[in-house]
Amino acid sequence: MDNMDPGRKQLFESGQCCESNWYRGLSDVVSKLASSWDDTHPWEHGSAIPMPYQEAVLRIIDRGRRILFPGYFTHASINADNLEYYIGQELCMLFEDLSEQIDLAFCYQALAQSHPSDLVQTRGRRLALAFVKKLPSIKSMLMSDIEAAMVGDPAARSESEVIFCYPGFLAISIYRMAHELWRLGIPFIPRIMTEHAHSLTGIDIHPGATVGRSFFIDHGTGVVVGETTIIGDRVRIYQGVTLGALSVPKKDVPGLRNRRRHPTVEDDVIIYSNSTILGGETTIGARSVIGGNIWLTESVPPDTRVILKRPRLIYKGRQAKFHVEA
């Protein structure tokens, strides 16, 4: 004690270094947090309210990817002799997990909306089976997306590289699974899936958006595709592209929840980086090219190039100052 730092010695002598004293300081925070709980709010969960389990939904994503691309996302050795056994086992586990989470999602929705009559857990297996039956068509769409990456990106060395490495393909893969669940009317789970993809890749595709075949997102960071967006076939977009909605007054928001708010992008369109296209009445015509840093709130006819006028560039150096104009 004699060799102890004077400050620490003072704390010990005053009793402030006792472990129990530190924990006493937490009691006030606990009381304030507990008193803030309000059981009249549906988002407060003070009783055994069934809820979808986020970690289970993430398992469903991983299992879906293993089924769609056997051998890519597992340590198991897959060959022609055991392929059907492997897919069958994974599919059964996916079906069981998804059935349970669908039932929990509907139960939670019913309680949150004060509709306890909807608590009967009968939809999970029926809807999970409907989703599972869509997996072959999801696989077909994803194969077209891989081909679009190979055609559109000289840096893509192989299909395996696209599957393993491309954040755009990861986001599209998760979106395509989530979209089928969205179409089945399943609450919460599709959004959990696409927001997980968003957190991993920086690409935000709402599960309600409609995206055609051979879709390619190059680089991808900062891409936003809104809920009611319609994208045709063979569309390519680059990083920072927003397909969004126009801002509206708060009082108008409830009436817009089930209306078209986001643009339509027709077949064979290319949209370069950091361009923003807004509005439910905005249509980008087929085979058009939208240059970088464009802001659009009106439609573009088919076969149109939209580019900014070349800016005036100013070069400054030690020897001279000059400018270049278009």
C-alpha cells in the first residue's frame, strides 16, 4: 500500500475501489430503462411474443445459397454420387427452418396489429413448400445474372469468381430469394434478408422490386433499388446508382404505401455511376444509356443517351495556369 500511486491509494482508502460500488452505479440506468418500457406499444416485448429469429433467417440465406450452388459454400465434398443426397438434406433443413420462421412472422404480425385470431400456425409449411418449388427458377435467373457479369465485365475471369467474389452477385442472389418470399406475402423475413445483404455489400435492393433476367451490378457500393422499381432484362448499373422515390410531405406518406413510387427501367439499359432516377412515372426507355452523375425525374425515350455537357476543367501547376473547355 505504501508504494501505491497516491490517486489509487486515495480511492482504496475512501472505499471507491470496491467492486460492489461500481455495480451500484448501474442500478439507476437499469431503473430508467425499465421504466421506459410501455406494454401498450406493440414493439415492446415483455411477454413471450413469438418473433422471427434473425439468426435463423441468416441460416436460411446460407442454406439457400448452398442448395443453389452446391459445393461453393460448404466444406462437404460434393460429387455426382452424393449430389442428390446433399441437396435433399439441405432442402429438408431449409424447409423446416423456413416453415418455423414463417409461422413466427405471421404470429408476430397478428399480435402487433392486435389480430389474435390470426395466430393459428398453419401457413408455414404451405408457404415454405411454395418457396422451395421456386428454387429451380431462382437458379435459372441467377445463372443468367452470372452470364451478364461475364459478358459485361472484362475483369471477371470465370463464373466461379463471380459466385465467390462479386458483391453485386451476392446481393442479387439474396434479393432473388427474398423476392419470392415477398411475392408469397410473408412479412418481415424478406426485409431481414435484403437488409443483411445491404449490410454486407452496401447494395440496397428492396425485396418488393421487380428485376428481370441477366441483371448485373458492377462494383455496387451505394446502389439503391426501391420497393416498386421495375427493371427489365439485361440491365447493367454501376456503383452509386439510385432508383428511388420523390420526397413527399409526411401527411401523404400513408396513402403512398401501396402505390408506384419508383422508376421503370426497360430492357438493355445501362446506368453509369452516381446517377439518380426518381419517381413512379419515370421510365427509362429500352437500350438507353444514362451517363454518370445524372439526375432524372422525367422519362427518357428508347435508344437515348443522356450525358452531362463536358465541364470546364482548370489545371493549375507551378509553371502555368490554363483551362480546357468542351
